[in-house]
Amino acid sequence: MKSSTDKTSLSAMSLWRRYPALKGYALASPAILLMIVALVSPFLLLAGTSFKIETGSSDEWMLSLANYEFFFEKSHYVNTLVRSIFISTLVALVTVLLAYPAAYFIAFHVHENKMLWLIMITLPFWTSYLLRVFSWKLILGYNGFINSGLMWLDLIKQPLDFILYNTNAVILTLAHAWAAFAILPIYVSLQKIDKSLIEAAHDLGENKIYSFLRVTLPLSMPGVVAALLLVFIPTVGDYVTPKLVGGPKGLMIGNLIQSAFGRLDNWPLGAAISIISMITVTFAVCLFLLGINRVRKVLI
Amino acid sequence: MPESSFISIQGVSKHFGSIVAVDSVDLEIGKGEFFALLGPSGCGKTTLLRMLAGFEIPSQGEINIDGEQMSTVPPYQRPVNMVFQNYAIFPHLNVFQNIAFGLRKDRLPADELEKRVSDVLSLIKMEGFGERKPDELSGGQRQRVALARALIKKPKVLLLDEPLGALDKNLREQMQLELRQLQKIVGVTFVFVTHDQEEALTMSDRIAVMSAGKVLEVGSPEDLYEHPQTRFVADFLGTMNVFDGHIHARDGDSYIVDTRELGRISARIESQDFSKGEKMSVALRPENLQIVNSQSMTVMDGSISGVMSNTAYFGNSAQIYVELEGSDQPLVVSIQNLEGAASKAAHGNREVTIGWSKSSVLLLKDA
Ligand SMILES: Nc1ncnc2c1ncn2[C@@H]1O[C@H](COP(=O)(O)OP(=O)(O)OP(=O)(O)O)[C@@H](O)[C@H]1O
Ligand SMILES: [Mg+2]
């Protein structure tokens, strides 16, 4: 009797039965493995590099916080980081503001071929990111589409030079580039809303605007939060767009990291800036989520 | 008919493309009535209710509520509130906020609001549930919150779309009673949609039976059950034995009707007029049929013999199925289980004689 139960409890099947979590780990193991190889170890390498410093001879290294000190001593670096956070925040807000009506339209007013509309939204992503940024250059440039159009209409005499090579151009280009990442999560959260809830709000005396503010918007908040994060986090580190359309005033932290690894050939410094930027983003996101929670508690 | 019509629906139709969901319906509903819309699935009950609420605009016809033309009034300005089929409780709000949702425009001071909400909470017997989130409520509690949320608006008319459909049988029966009592207390006109004929019979003052977008008959539960005018209503409400027939003759206060299954039978004339030879239907309620014993003293106006084939035992009563010669449709006879009569009667493939009185024979126009 006893020996037979011992035997069965040893088999993998019954182990899984008894500890369902094991099965979960087994299923997740390929992903965990990939994470360790492709994410955790490079991160540790990066963190390690950031504490290194070159001493005179090229193959001698020592551990120090000098790279971090260097970063915080240079106001140019710190300012760029602050500006990156600021630009990405604006990009996230602008993108979500632009994406919400589009998602709303597809969720509530398109009844046939929703899939077609969603595919059309991802259409710009079928070309390379670089090409898309370049086309914005063509649109916003000194002899670009907007300027020549306005001149052709005789609305301006001289091409406007404030529309390219500044922060606005970066925000516009990034907002366009990331639009689909905002539309999709918002669309999903709107699509999930039971239409009878909106009817119930009308039934209880609220017109369209108030029904939206009191029912639709709060219920789509998970999608909005996801969209804000999905746009904010990756755009902080972007360096292609600021380089191509940002001009000197539109530089972002990604550009500093790139030049540290590239032109300056100072990998430890680049690693330190990366780590600082990562920590700042994490901190900003936590702050944002805490704030959202607070707002939710107050409103509800 | 109600003395004064409070809701008046005149010639209302609703088309969805080529589908006719509601087909020229005329209804008058009185103030304070508990009015049921009864019909099988897809007959247009919800669509009619949604037109009263303002979510659908009639393709044709007019709706008046308390003397006011409703066609162009949006849902949020109508003096009606609705309890949705799935309750539509706001998942992001707690019970208190759900119930208070419709009071925003009243701009009540906090203590007044608190009082109004706790009043309805005690009306629905859910004191102390204010802080609960909707996903922490049972089906019956959710149903009550939906009810409270609508009632706190003090509507002139409360619309209920199968509000008890999602509840299990015991809870449903309890809620039927509570809902009826609540309606008496608040005195609001209830328009209640259901496809459950028993529920409609138990709860309503009057019932409109719908089929395929049309209202076939309107009347009190007793009227519709005891004197249905159409074959559909006779069949739909309760169990009914219905047979095709035609009028053979009129004989004083009775019609003589020929049927294939029951032969020639006579029926007391109520209100309808039939012409000689007219095709129609004859109906007999199972409870109006009796097993005739040799020693039985009552004199029957009609009778027929058959073989008992099956019994459905319900505890307090039983239904006996009697096979008639030349018919594949058994005659259903209901007997009360007095001192075990039902279980005693239910034995074997006995031959039995079934009798009825002629006043219980219903004559139905073929629609
Ligand atoms: N928005 C709509 N578009 C097209 N057809 C509809 C729409 N709403 C209802 N219908 C159709 O109208 C008819 C009546 O529908 P309705 O929902 O009123 O039925 P019901 O009596 O409430 O049925 P149930 O008891 O199943 O709820 C059905 O055939 C339905 O398919
Ligand atoms: Mg329905």
C-alpha cells in the first residue's frame, strides 16, 4: 500500500498534479531561458561595464562610480535626460489623444470589416521606420511639402523654418510612428465595453458627453494606460528620429548613448548613461502608475 | 382595458433592414399597471421595450407616455428607466455609486444623497452593501441593484427586460413575489418582458402575448388562460389539448363541432361567432378533463376512451397521457394527487374513459 503510493508520487505526472506551479514553470521555461540569454545577461554585462573605467594603458580597468559622477556633473547630459522624459511624455500624450478617436471610431462606428480598418492602421508599419522618418523630413522640410504648399497657395512668402529641426518635429514624427501601438490597446479596451452599459448611462439621464466621461472613458482606462506606457517607454531611448528631424535642440538621451558607444568610443560612459536612463524611466513609470491609482481611488 | 391610458402605443412597427421585428402594435397601458409582454424568443419583445426606452426609434407609429409624444425624445430625457436583460451594472463603480449614478444632475448635498441611496438599499433589502463592487454580488443582488438604480430616479414607467431570466428557479420565484410587492409599494407602472408564461401569469395585471412581431391578445392572466381567443395563445399559456375541427351546427346555447380525434362534441357558446362549416380549433385544458369511473356520479357532456400510455408525476399533481385511436397526439389529463390518487391512477396501460363538461370546451378561431 505505502510503497505503491510512493512510486506514483515520484512520477512526473503526479508531481505536476500535486504542484500545478511546476507545470507553469515548465511551460514558461523556453521564455525564461530566452529572457536570461537575451535580456538578463546583456543587462548584467551593461551594468558591469558602467562601473568600469579606463586607466592609462588600454587593457587595464578598474571599478568606480566615475562614469556616473561624470554624467551628473555635465549639465548638458542631465538636461538632455530631462528633455527626453519631457518629450516622450508629450509624445505619449499626443499619440493617445490622436489615437483615442480613431480607436473609438473603429470600436463603435465601424460595423463591418473592422479587421480591414485595423490592418489599414498598421499599414505604415509595413515600410521601414527610417523611411517613415525620412518622409516626415520631406513633408516638414525647408523645401518640403508643407512649405511649398503654403507658398503655392500664396499664404507665405518665405519657407517657414520653425517646423523642422526642433522638438515639435520630433514629437510629431514619433507620435505618428507609434500611433498603432496606442490605437490597438485602446481599441481592445473599448471593444470590450458592454454596449448596454452606455445605454444604461443614457437611460439614467446622462447625455452622450457625460456617458462618455462617466462610463466609456473610465472603462477604457486600462487601454489608455497601456498605450501611454507602450509609447512612453520606447520613445525615451529613440535616437533616429531626434537625429534626423530634431536638430540640435531636439536631441534626446539616445543620441548621447549612441555617441558614447560610437564617436567617443567610451563604452563605460555609454553603459552608465543607459543605466541612468533606464532607472529614470522605471521611476517615472512607477510614479505614473501610483498617480493613476490615486486618481482612481479619488474618483471612485 | 385600463380606465386611463398612461402609455399609448399606436401602430408601432420596427424594421431592421428586411426584418420586421415589431409589426403594427397597438397597446394601451394604464397608470400603475404591472404589464407583461410575453412571447417566444425573437418575437420582438425587447425591441418594443427598447422603443419605449428610446434606444430604438419606431419605423412607423407613435408612442405617448403620460400624454407626451415620445418619438423625438432621446432616452436620457424620457420619464422611464430600464432594468436591462443583463442588468448592465457599471463594473467600475461600487453599489452605492451605481445606485447614485442617475442623481448627478440633482446636485444633492452629500448627506441627502446618502439618505436617498440608503432608503432604496433598504427597500431592496441590501442595507450595508454600498461599498461592495459588482463582482462581489450574487446574481439576485445584482438584479436588485439594477432595480434600485432605476427606481431611485422615480420614473413614471419602469421597463424590465427579462429581469429574472438569469436566476435559478427558487430565487426566481422569490424575486417574483418581491418584485410584485415592490411594485405595489412604489406604485410605478411596470412593463415587464418575459418568455416564461408562468412568470407572466403569476405577476401581471395584464399580459400582451406577442408572436412574430405582432400582439395577438391582451388581457388579464385569467382571461387569457381561461378564454384564449387564438390557437397560439391557447397553446402558449400552460398546457392545452388542441384539435382541428369544423362547425357542424348551432344548437341553442352550444355549437356542435366535428373533430377527427374526439368525434362530434358540443361546446357552450361564449362570445365568438362561427358560421356553419367554418374551420376552427377546439381546446381542452388538462385540468378540465377527468377520468370517468363506472361509479362516478358526475354527468359528463362529452367523453372519449383511450389507453393510458405515460405519466408525468409532479408531486402535487400528475399529468396522464392518453392515446386516442386514430391520433398520434395524446390527450393530456391532469389529476390532483389527493390521497395518492395520482400515483394510484398511474398504473399500467389501462383503458380509461376521459370526460369533460361542455362549458370547458374552448372554441378558437384559426388565425
Ligand atoms: N439591431 C438589430 N438588427 C437586426 N435585427 C434585429 C436587431 N435587434 C433585433 N433584431 C431582430 O428582431 C427580432 C426581434 O428581436 P427581439 O430582441 O426584440 O426579440 P425578443 O422577443 O426580445 O427575444 P428574446 O426573448 O430572445 O430576447 C429578432 O428576429 C431579431 O433577430
Ligand atoms: Mg429579448
